[in-house]
Amino acid sequence: MARIEEISVKNYRVLQNITLKYIKKYGDETCLQKINFAEKIYLHMDVENNLSRSFQIFRDGLRSIVK
């Protein structure tokens, strides 16, 4: 099974740049604040042992896409 961590940093950065351009054009400040928070908190998350059911569904959905 492919792991989420195997997604290359380059691909992540390309997607991130496209997303930020879209949000800056069509989104609002709240979206940008959420992105900034996510960029800081992900370093401290335990993906395998996260107790949030919605996060588990999101994580498993990503895994099914990249496998």
C-alpha cells in the first residue's frame, strides 16, 4: 500500500501554489488563516493514531487515491 508520505514534496508544492492562487483570487481571509494553521500543526500530528473519525476517513480516502 502506498503511503501518504510518499507523495513528493514537489507535487505537494505545485498543488499548494495552485490552491493559494485560487483562494487569494476567490476566497477570503479565513481560508488563508486555516492554511497557515495547517502548515504549522501538521508537524505535530500523529496521522496513524489520530482519534478524530473525520480525520481517519479523510486519511483513508487519501490513501485509496495514492495506492
